[in-house]
Amino acid sequence: MRSVIAGAFLAVMVMVAAGQTWVSRYNGSANDEDQALGLGCDDSGRMFVTGTSWATGTGNDVLTIAYGQSGESLWAQRFDGSAHSEDLARAIAVAGGHVVVTGGTTNASVLTDFVTACYSVAGTQQWSETYDGAAAGNDHGMAVAIDSSGNTYAAGYMTGDTTGWNFAVLKYNSSGSRQWVGTYSTMDEDYVAAVAVDAAGNVYAAGCSGSPYTLSWDYVTARYNAGTGDTLWVRRLNGTADEDDEIRAMAVDNGGNVIVTGGSTNSGTGVDYTTVKYSSTGDTMWVRRYNGTANGTDWAYAVTVDASNSVYVTGSSQDTATDMDYVTVKYDASGNQQWVARYDGPSHSFDEARAITVDASGNVYVTGGSTGSGTRTDYATVRYSALTGNEAGVKRYDGPGDRIDQAVAVVLDGSGGVVVTGGSVGSGTGTDYATLRYGDVGIEEMTKSGGGRTNAGPTIVHGTLNLQSATCNLQSEIVLLDASGRKVATLQPGANDVSRCAPGVYFVRQISGTETVARRVVLAK
């Protein structure tokens, strides 16, 4: 294994669209496939992105990049395993001046070993370990967390002597010395999808147990003793159909309770969002399922909690008319459903949310991939009101290759910005890392699809808003949005009484053919 500063650092700032503060793309020296898979932020607003990048002579390497507050490239570290073959990072954690990534590296036997590396925020490698389990089989890191003392918990799976894949949770101290390896094994396959540490230092791992050949997985959540790695409790969940039940994400709230989510197959409803809350002692506090409007396939991919211990879950849900849509669900701390928000992209086709976060001002941000109108899949980042679930804005990003662009992670930068990353096809460069910062995920006044259009200036309105029938698409809804993106009225062609609305800036939004048009109006007294 070797770790080098990336030589051909082809990361560039590109022209930004409305609402974007910066866009940084990374195309590796081989001008081939570079896929971001994880994103983290430190207290100074620096961004750290990790994933995999193809290099001439070394195949896929782990590549970790740091960006400054303005999107400028600070450093890049490339991790090439001993076999100079397939290496990738699945996850990243940033805390206490440490940047830790974990994933897999191919060895000389063409098997995969667990790999974890720690860098300083300045880009200096502090330590790394390649871990080959006792059975010398396939071992892989899938998730990573850092506690308040600087200890690292890397989790994934390792192959057992007779048991196939097993849960593997590796604890390292701040110097990179491995302290213990926690496991969970059955005669089936078992792997960790998420790991978390609460404020008291309790360690949780969540994943699946079952068979990849018959898709008969169960949810598995386990707690480990932080000092010894001993398993304190394990909880399993099997859906009513006794078929495919897979955890995709986990969060820990302020009370030390653990929340897991994913998809669970139930009789009569197929795969549903299934969210479970456990106490720190393993008691099941509640289980909530969401079955979408089509009674079809509904997968949750991400979960987060706010300061009030409310739970927000997002993913992809099937609809009879619009195929797969983003669906975000909020539950209060007791598991009562507060709202459901659905986002259907402009082509009414495949839309899949992959990440979620919530800020202290009551905004929820969701990102993923959404089929555009003539643009294939685009990044689509949606802002909702945490209180009501009302959509407050959407930002879409179509890369220069005008092909597949899939966001996989979103974080807040601590200064009012929202940063997303993922893979985006460039113009002749294959897939590149593409990291974007939005200063505000608010109302989009123009879309690239169909050329887009804006107004020369706002329209001043006194009591009555007149919409000309010739400029309206009668097959789509026309809405009046306030400056935060909240829907305040449904409009019709002709005269609309808006005298009851408070004076201020509003937007008239309508999907018209292949473009979304938002026209600014000022309601005056």
C-alpha cells in the first residue's frame, strides 16, 4: 500500500448557476472514471470528499480531496493498494482535526481487504491500516465514525472461517492502534451498512443478515461495549413477507436512542420504508412503515434527526403516474407521522433521494438523482420546511456531459451553505467528482431544460394578479410561492385576487412544456 499526493490534480472551478456559490469538479489523470461516495465538513467550513478514482498503471485508487470555503482545491491524497488494482473508499468521517476514510483494497490474492486511513485536515497521512480477517477472505469497510476522544470506528464485513460474511467493527485509538474487533455472525451472510457513536460513547452498528442469493435479508442492529468490543445486544427485524429487509442508514438522537431505516418487504404492500427506534438498552420504542401511493417499491436510503429528536427519512417511492419519486417523511420523537413530502422531477420519471440533513433554522435538505427533461439524470437538491413539509425550493445540476449526474451526500458548511457531492459525467472525461455549494436552496427562476427563461424584471401587483391565458399551460398547476418557497395560493388564467397576501416578493411558478418558469412579482399595498 502506498499513499501519495495526487500529481495531476485536475480539479477545476466551473461557471456556476443561480444559487450556486461554487462548483468544483475533479477529473483524474487517466481521464476516466472518478466517483465520489462520501462527504464531510470540519468546523472551519472545509469540505472533504472521498471515493474512487482511476489512474494509469494503478487502476482504481482511493481518492480524498479537500476544498476550501470558496471551493478551491486544498489537497488530494491518493491511496493505491499493494496489488495496484481495485481500491475505493465507501465512507468518510471528519472530527477533531481528523479526516478518516474506510473502504476496500484488492490484495495479491485478488481478494479485498478492509482499509482505513486517517489524514490531518492539512492533508498529512497520520495512520492507515489494511486489515485481513482471520479467514483471509473478502473483507470490506462500509461505514466510519469518530468519537469525542478521537477514536475511530470503521465497520463493514469480514469473511469467517465457516460463516461467510460477518459484522466487523474495528476500533482504533487516535494514533491508529487497533483496540478491538467486534463481530456478529450467523450461518448466513452478515454485513454492516452504518455505524454510529452517541454522546456517551456507546457504539452501534446496523446492517443486514441473510442470503444475497434468495434476497431473504433481515434488519440487524447491535450495540458494542466501547471499551472491549463485546456485543451488548442485538436486535433483528423480519418483515411480514419473510423476504427482503435491508437497513440502509442509521442515526443517533440526543437521548442516546438509535434509529435505523431502509426497506422491509411486507405482505400485500411490497417493499416499504421501515424505520425503527431503539433505546440505548435495545428496547424497541417504535416501528413505522411507509407504503407509497402505488402500493409498490419504497426504499429509504437516509435518515437524520433534529435537536427535538424528530426523525426525517428520505429515499425513493413508487407512484402510479410518476414512476419513482423522492419521498421524505417526518416523525416526531414518539413516532407520530408529521408529514410526507413527494418530489417528482420534470420528466415524471425516475427520481431517487440518497442523502438528507436538517439545519437549526428549520430547513430540511434532500439530494440525489432526478431524471431531467432531456438531460437524463441530474443532481436535484430540495429544501423543505421542517415544520410543515412544504417545498421551499429546488436546485438542479446537469453536468457538462449532459448525461448521468447522481448526488450521494449533503452537508451543511456552518455558514449558511449547503454542499452536495457525487458523480457527474463530464465532456469527454467520463464520470468526475462534482461538488457544489449552494448559498440558498430557494426558488429557481430558470432551468437549463428547454433553454429556460427569466423576466426582465419583477411585476408590480396591487390586489389583483392577472395571468394571460395565452402564456399559461392549462395542463399544469400554476402556484404562487412566497420568498421562502412556501405555496400560498393556486392561480388560474385571468384575474386572481391576492389582496389578502402580505406585501412582499413572491414567485409565480409553472411547468410549461419542457421548462419550469418562475416569474417574480411584488405585491404592493
